[in-house]
Amino acid sequence: MYRLLYLKLELKRAFTTFGQMMIGAITLIVLIGIIAFSSTKFLYQNETIQSIKIAIIQQEEDELVQMALQMWESMESMEGISEFILMEEEEAIEALKEQKVFAVLLFPKDLIQGIMYGGGGGGRLFLKK
């Protein structure tokens, strides 16, 4: 008898606490959303976001890298944010020095196969100092 009464009281306390936790969580989510929205409006109030140009250097022609770049550029979230330009190594480094591109990304030979099979190093990223 006492066990059923104890179980009933514990369930009542749990449901009451659960409701309070949900109200607190919803309030926190709304506050975080308001802060995030306000901060982006404050930070970018007079700035127009420009497309970032990234030079791509391929040590050898690879269709899978081309496919990956096309997929990246076709993503709706990346539209207007980044632009990839295929260049030769010397041309890309010169463009980086002249600040015509934001970064240079060097893809080594067999990059995709290295990723798929777990071997080989990744690409290298060069930024202007």
C-alpha cells in the first residue's frame, strides 16, 4: 500500500518537474535564437557579404575532385559565399600575394583515393599573412 502511494507521489513530482524543465528549455532556446539573430544583424548591419574566391591547385586531373567541387558550389547554403577557381601553382600563389584570392587549396595526387582507403595526406591550405 505504501509502495503504491510512494510511486504515485514520485510520478506526480516527476511530471511537475518535467513540465518546469520543458518550460525552461523552451525559454532558453528562444533567448538563444533572439541573441543569435540580433548579433548577426548588429555585426553585419552595414556590410555586404562578398563571395570568397579560393584558388584550387590539382597536382593531377581528377574527376572525383571536380565532382566534389561542383557539389560544393551547387549547395544552396554555399551559394554566393565561395567561388572556386582552378589555377596552376605559380599563378595561384601570385594571386594570393596580390590578394585576388582569399586562399589557395592544394590537392595532392590521389587525394580522393587516399580519403576512401584511409591512406595519404590531405590537402594543404595557404593563407595570406
